[in-house]
Amino acid sequence: MRLKTWLLGAACLGSFAGVAGAETLTIATVNNGDMIRMQGLSNHFTEQNPDIDLEWVILEENVLRQRVTTDIATKGGQYDVMTIGTYEVPIWGKQDWLLPLDDLGPDYDVDDLLPAIRSGLTVDGTLYAAPFYGESSMTMYRTDLFEEAGLEMPDAPTWDFIAEAARTLTDKEDELYGICLRGKAGWGENMALLTAMANSFGARFFDEQWNAQFDQPEWKETISYYVDLMNEAGPPGASSNGFNENLALFQTGKCAMWIDATVAASFVTNPDESQVADNVGFALAPDNGLGKRGNWLWAWSLAIPAGTQQAEAAQKFIAWATSKEYLELVAEEEGWANVPPGTRASLYENPEYLAAAPFAKMTLESIEAADPNDPAVDPVPYVGVQFVAIPEFQGIGTSVGQQFSAALAGQVSVDDALASAQQITTREMTRAGYGE
Amino acid sequence: MARAASTRRKAVFTIIGWVAGLAVFFPILWTFLTSFKTEGTAIATPPQFLFFEWTLENYATVQERSNYMRHMTNSIVMSVGSTLIGLLIAIPAAWAMAFAPTRRTKDILMWMLSTKMLPAVGVLVPIYLIFRDWGLLDSLAGLTGVLVMVNLPIIVWMLYTYFREIPGDILEAARMDGASLRNEIIYVLTPMAVPGIASTMLLSIILAWNEAFWTLNLTASEAAPLTAFIAAYSSPEGLFWAKLSAASTLAIAPILILGWFAQRQLVRGLTFGAVK
């Protein structure tokens, strides 16, 4: 009897669980400070729209990506609003997996969105996702160490300067390393850095006929520079360092320079977390005088999957969360320094924001310096600065990233790593039918 | 002299035992300690063991951000539910294999186990499509069903091993006394196999509790168990160790307590028939 009751209970619970209210929006989002803040402030939205309930699904970035990709590809319809990046939008938009955002309301001011960010979220002239926050990468450095060494960081440094400064500032006995860069393998890990860096060295992922370009001298120059510099001036075990590992190293005073996401600026200048909060300066990502900087461009954006039954309410929510009014709401509740950055031009004209966020100018300049539609020195057939917006890229990027990570760890030579990268990429692209 | 040597030997083995035990337990202890640190202290070098400013801030944040009770209830329903359904199917199946084997029994057992050899992601899309079409996505009924299927081969194998240890003569005697097949299984076989069934049950609950692939991929919000609760606290960009540790501590606490109380059954069951 007990067993029967249990089973019956479980079955009933299960069937009830599948039923959702008519106006409940299920929002899938990524776990980061800005998104958690949005969840916390969402009661303002539900107060204005009492007929809409919000259900939050917050997941780690990679879990979220797998989850929403399965759901959208199979038209599962589990989510009404999805948080996706600039990598997914061009691919999913082309597949008609996303609904166009053409009804964001008269006060939305779509022209206020930063052009670089907006163009990454637009497919054939239609906006498919609204940016919630945007980021690029930049150089963060220790002003105190630079001063002691008599060095001065230019606003727009070159890779030559970075290498020289890193070697000068390294003191391995004292566990001080001139530069910290990503080494952990993955298309969103070391390949984000290396692809953006390669752009500034004149390299590109594919030529206009989709031929892999790892056999070209520009890639060899990029990877040799990276491996040599990290061996001489980088921390030990760098091939397993990602954003968080480098953040911890920088915050504990072990790195003189760190080139990574602009979002790191708020962490390294926060005295509660960072031991070097008062001594951090910012500069653009380096270049090689070829007209392209080594910085990337990313925007976490809100989009509506085509399978949703509640498109109107979803659009209403997106308009609220990515509006100018939302930025003001965050400023009012938590201060201007906590406003999600990198999406609207008006934010960078706001004196209160500029006073509260010392890294604001550099963030804007970094974002404006990246062009997802023209990322490399030579012409390319793809969209994306630190990625190639094709479905095959996640697999290719991670396999190639493993080769470069192995080269950094000294397991293979730079030449061998590049030869393997060329072979892997050519094989995958041929299989996928590119260039036929 | 011999006694001294044996005492020394005992002491050495005891120390080795303790060291091994502590080494296994250390990650859990470290997670527990980290959950009381601030994010800054959690990444401090050198690591701080006990002498830091203890805070409950992470638990407060986790409680504020997530509905822990809902996740925990979901975890309990699906792990206990899938185990009970699994046992209902596995006990008769294991009886048949242990006491009425055919030429093909070994092959069937191996075939059942072979389903565990396929990486789960290989069947994600077909299962997802079936769930979508049957309206089972994000439902406890669907998730429980999948977990039954995932754990069934292990439950059958374990029970089969235990049942093989029970002398067939006893069952035969029951039959001679006029017991029906149903009575034979319920009143003779099951009571004799209680330690085995109990440890199988516990193991199945633990496996279902920790199952992270299907529980993350087939749920969104309503049926999301504690695995989804933990996945909400990790991040590739930003410090999260202290909050993640608090979430992990809350997620493992119920199963750890269950394991603590049932450890005698678990050990007895797992070593059942090991020494002959």
C-alpha cells in the first residue's frame, strides 16, 4: 500500500510539474554578477506586469550552452527567454531558430546600442538578440610595479612593448610574473585569446575559400611569440590557467600584466577581493601596427527561441532588461559601478557612470576597436573576432586549443602544434563540406 | 617480542587506515570549510585552514537566490522513486537469472551491462525528442523513468550476485511445502536477501542522487534536482568557490546523513559473499 502511495505521489508530482501557468516566462541565464543582479531586481518588472510570472534557470556557462542548444535544436520549447552569446546569434538567427526582436517598444532606442555590439547580434539587417552586457579584452597592469621599474604603459601598447615590459618585471624567485595569459585549452578559453591575438599579427582562421591558415607564417609568429613570452615571463603551469586562475594570480599580486576580459576590471579594483585594488591601470589590448588590435568582442544577450508560446511577454521582458531605464534602476539600487557595461552609447556619456567606473573609457574604446564583420587584417569569409560563427567551430576551436596548450606546456613543438592544427581543421572543414 | 611486533604492526595499519580515511574525506572537509569563507579568503595563498573569519554569508546568499527545498524534494522523489521502481523490476528479474538460468542468461546480463558502456550523450537527442513529444520534459515522472533505466543494469547485477549466494535448496524446500512462486519470492527469498537488497537500494539512491547528465539535460525549473542547484553556482568568469562550496555542502548533506546512518548495511551488503 505504502509503495503504491509513493509511486502515485511521484507520478502526480511529475505530471503537475509539466504544467506551467499561461503567463510564466522561463528564463535561462548564465551565472555571473550582472545576471544575478537582474534576477534580484526582476520584482520591479513583475510589479509593472502583474500578469507575468518569472521562472529562473541559472546555470554555469558551459552547462547552459549545452542545455539551450539541445532545446532550441529540437524545438523543445522549455525556455521563453535564453541568454546566448555573440557566437550563437549569427548561427541560430540564420537557422530561424530565434524570433526577430522587432517590437521592443517606442522608448527602447535601438540606435543607442553600441554599433560593434549591435552588428554582432544582427543577421541580414534583423536584430535577433538584445545585448544585456558587452565585453572586450584589454591590458590590466600594476601601476606600482611599472613605476618602480621606470616603465610607462602607453594607452595603446604594442606586443613588442608588452614583451619587453614582461621580461623586465619578472622576478621568478619572488613569485612575480611579468604577464599572465590564458593557457587552458578550449574554444572559449585559450582560443579566445589566441584567435584575437592572431588577428593583430595579421593571421586569420580561414582564407576566403575556407582553407585553414595555420600553415601561414603569421600563425607561426603568433604562437611562437606566445609560447616564448609565457615560458620566460609567465607563471608556472600556465597551460592550465583560465580566467579564474589568472584572476586569482593577479589579485594576489603575482602578475604584473594580464590581458583578459574587460569584466575583470571590476574584480581587480574591488578592495574586498583584490590585494592590488589601488594599483591597477588599464590600457588597450596590444597591436602590431597592422591596424587590428588583439582584443575580442562578446555580448551576453537575451533572445527568444522560435518554439516559445509566449513571444509577446518575452519581448516585453527583454525590452525591460536591456533598456536605459534598467541601467538607471541598477544605479539607483546598487550604484553606477554595478551597471551592466558595454551595450549603450548613452551610458558612456553619463558623467556619474564615468566617475564611478574608472575603467569605462578603456572598455568603450576596446569594444569600439573590434569589428566582428571584419576581424582580421586580410579579408575573411566569417563573422566573429575571437571565434568563427559556424557550428563546426566549437569542436575545431577546442581541438586546436589543445594543440596550442600542449605547445605551451612543452609537450610538442610550435611547428608540430601548428601542423596538427592545420590537419584537424582541414579534415573537419572538408567533412562539413566547406569550399566544395 | 611477537606481541610487541604485532602491536606495532597494528598501530602502523591503524595509522595507514586513518590516513587513507582522511585523504578520502579531505575534499568534503575542505568544501565544508570553504563554505564558511569569504570569496577572497577562499582563494587565499597560502590556503587558510581553520583560522579565518567564519561567515554564514554564503549560505544566506544561496538561500536567497535558489529554492533549495524544491530542489531537495525533487532529488528525494526521483532518487527514492527510481530506486523503488527499479527494485520492483529487478528482484523478479534477478530471481529468474539466479534460480532459473537458461543458456542465454549470461548473455542477457552482459547485454544489460553493455547499455552502460555507451556514453549518455550519444542518446541525448533521441531521448530528448521522445520526452518532448510525450510532454515529459522538466517533469519528475519522466526523470524518474530515465533514472530507473540508467540504474537498472547495476541493480539487476548486484541482486543477481546476492541471490546466487542463497542456497537454492531452501527455495526448493519452500516449494515442497507448497509455497507459490510469489510467496517464495516475498516470504523466503527477499527476507534472506535483505542485506543485499538494502545495500543495492542505498547504492541506487546514491547513484540517482548524484546523476548529473540526465538531470541537467531533461529539466529546466520545475523538476530540477540538486545537481541543477549546484550547477547554478559555478562560473568561468568570476570568483565562486565559497558560494559553490555552500551549495555543495547543502546538496550532499542529506545523502551524507543517510549514508552515515546506513553505513553498516552498506558495508555488509557490499562485502556480501566477498570472503569464502
